[in-house]
Amino acid sequence: MRAPLVNFRRFQVAAPWPLVWTVTALFLLARLAVALVRFVVVAVRHWRMVLVVAVVLVAVDVYRSYGWWPHLLVAVTVAGGAGVWWWRGRESLHRLVVLRLIGLWRRWWVYRRQWHEVMSLCGLVKKYDGGEKLPVLLSVRCTHATDELLVRMPRGQNPEVYHKAARDLAHSFGSRHCRVRSGRPIAPPRSGRLAWLLRLVDGIRFRDRPRRLRLVFIRRDPLRQIVKPWPVPSRPDFTALPVGMREDLAVYALRLLATHVLIGGATRMGKGSVIWSLLRALASGIRSGLVRVWAIDPKGGMELAIGRALFSRYVDDDWTRMADMLDDAVARMRARQQVLRGKVRVHTPTTDEPLIVVVIDEIAALLAFLPDSDLRTRITQALGLLLTQGAGLGVLVVAATQDPRKEVVSVRDFFPTRIALGLTERSHVDLLLGEGARDRGALADQIPLSAPGVAYVLLDGQPEPARVRFSFIPDDVIREMAATFPAPPETQPDPDPTPARPVPAARNGNSNGAGGRTYRPSPPKQDAPLLPPSLLNALDLNGTRNGGDPR
């Protein structure tokens, strides 16, 4: 028997039959093993479908053996159990059963059915080696208001492509908004005996996967409704103060510890809602003395005067006293520097050394529109020192403005935390939230006047802005809050509103007061050039200035 001829790259080589059979058998076994592994992987990934197929097969077998009565009995039992569950724990039934079924339905009927078409029309399909590379839909998780799609990007793409196609994706899938989330998922905190095991599992489950992102489609807008005031916490958590609600119906918690907050928004867009929501979250700390709020209202008290009892110090009608208050905050910051130097890097609020929050309702009035240039310079310098040094020392600034431009708010870049309410211009969005924020979904210039309190903010661990709505605090609630949580008396009283005569500084350089400089208002400017001394003596104006009668 002649040996077979095997063609290797056009070369005919004589090979024995046993070698050919062995290589062929090994090749077929390898292909079978690969097919088995792929089948197991698909079965594990789609275990729900495997379970559904198994249930259908069992149901068909039972029907052939016993008829339809067992199916009726099972249906009645399941309906009764679901009714009892609905009665005793409606929220858990929604979370564990209803929303999962909705997610399964919407995955196959809404998204999977038209996935290839939408991805192609939105320009998210890559061409390679004569074929197409599509984004892979991994899972769909539904909440009461959103659909969250977990997507794996093909090679050669980055999240910016999806940011640009977000509006096209939203309208293609029948939604108004699509949010792109490319940040690394954050593992939940674990506690208990098995916490160490759960942390190991979370380390694998929530590991960093740069090619994965989440597309959040808004089925219904929960932020159309006014958000009611949140309950006042018994003790404020300065790392998570409940002040509003997010699009996914989660509570928006603002971090205030070791940061400054700048609130930007046009007129009647809800800057007061942000301020009063923050003050409500701090109310219990204000009453206990853990928090001291110093308020400045350059608008004559039209916004903050209604809650005067909440503030340890308050000024609304005197520019000089406003500058003095900021100078006193700088002096308090300097004193803490001397105490905390070399011990800690971040101040921990106590009743002896409370957290000082300086609230300024309209910072542009102090930095850009103040007629007295000397006072404006003092205020700018004091705010610059507070914003650059006060965060770690527990002297924080919360300011609101209508115009976030640098020529209006010169210290804008020193605010780490920024909130963008409804704005009037597209460029203001990037000025407030950072360059490229609008391209990443912060459409603050499109917030309607009918939605005051709706804003875009930046969340920890998430580069894309999130849409939230702050709670609305009515005037009656503010009055009740001021009566229930009044601030204790300030240890250092407000400066005397009547301007004192300038006192010459001591020659030895010692400062007046308890270790801090006492700032005095600048003398009024002369309306005309000073007269020569000889003419002043001739007119005897000095006697008139001192109270004497002119001749």
C-alpha cells in the first residue's frame, strides 16, 4: 500500500497513515474541547436562558403525563405567593422580581432586537478584516426610572465617541436622555464576619475594566417633580450631606469636608434651594455648636434674612462689615494653623473648634460690582486666602453667582466643588464645571425655567457630570428650621457697626486683640485735592472739623 501524499505549502511529502490519523484525531479532539468550553461559557453567561429552557421542557413533559391541572395549581400558588409578597414587602418584590423581569424583557425586545441597526447608524461599528466589530451588550439593569446598559467597546474606541453619539443613541432607543458613565465601578462597603470574603469577591467583580462603560437611558424623568425637604440628620456627616435626588432616584449627598462650593445659575434657577438644602443638612450641627455659619447677603437680606437665627454671624447692609467678617475668618484660620501645624493635615470639627462655613449669596457683588476699590481689594485678598488655605483648616466658603466668568468671579478656579444650575450661555457650562463638561453631557444651558433646582454636578469616581435636583425649602420650613435649630451665641461678637477712629499702630509690631489683626475701614476718599497748610490756617477749617463754629 502506497503512503499518502500530504501537501505542505505546495510540497508533496510522503507520510505514513498512522501519523495522519493521529494528527487528525488530535485536531478533532482539540476542536471538540474548544466547542465544549465555549458552550459552558455561554451556558454560564446565559444561565437564565438555560433555566428557562429547562423549565419549558419540564412543563411540556408534565403536560404530556398529567395534563394541564398541575400547571394551573402552580400558577395559582405563584400568584398567591406574589400577592402576599406584594402586601408584606412591595419594595423587595419590585427590586428582586419585577425590575429583573422588566430588564430581561427590555434587553431582548428593545435593545437586542435593534442593536446592530442602531450601532451602525450611530457610527459605532468598526470595520476590520472584511468584517464588522460591534459594541457588545453584556447586561441590562432596570430601575424605576432608568435602563443601565453594560457595554464592552471594540478595540479602537474610547468613551468620547459615545459622548458624541449620546443624543443619537437616546432618540434611537426611544428615550430623551442618554448618560455615558465610563468610570470604574465602586465596590459597596462590607461588614460582618464574611466581609473579608466579600471583599475578595468584590476585588474581582469590580476590578478596573477600561473597555467597559455604562449607557444610562432615562425612561421617565423623576426630576420633573419638586423634591421635598429631606429629614434633618441627628448628626451631620460632612462627607455625605443629603441635599437632593439624582436621576436614578438615589439620594444626592454633597461632600462638604475639606472643600469649597461654588454655585452657578441664572436668576430664579434655584441657587437658594442649594443653599437652604445645605443648611438644613447642617441644622443639627448648627444647634449643637459643631458648625458655625457666617452669612453674607449683599442683596440686602432678601434671601438669607429669613433664617437669621441659624447664623452665628450675619451681615447684609454694610460693605465694611462684610470685609471685616472675611478678615475675621482669615484670622481664625491663621490661629488654627498655629495649633494644628505638624499634627494633622485636615481639621476635625468639634464644639471647641467648630466647622466654619462662610455663605455668600452673591459673590459677584463683592468681587466685581463693589464701588469701593479698597474694600473690593480687601475682600478679594481675604477670599483668596480662605479658598487656598482654609479647606483643610475647617474654614469653608459656599458662594453663589449668576455669572461664572473669570472677570466677574476672579477666584473661580479655587473652588474644588462646583454646581451648575440653569445657565444662560453654552460657554458658561465649561467655565463652571471644567473644559469639555458640556460635551460629556452637562446641558445646563438647556434646563428650562420650569425646573428650578435642577443642576449638574460631578460625583466622586465619575468623570461625567450627573444630573440632580435639590430639595425645595419653603419659607415656612425655613422659619421652623430657624426656630428649632438656632445657633448658639458666637464667642467672638460681630464688630461694632459704627466706624471707629483709626488708632496708630504700635511701634513694637504687636497686633491688637487676641493674636489677630483688627481691620479698620479705609478712610473716605477726598472729593478734592488737599489744600496747602497756609490756606487751611487762614480758613481755620480745622476748628470746623473739630466741632467749632466757623467764623
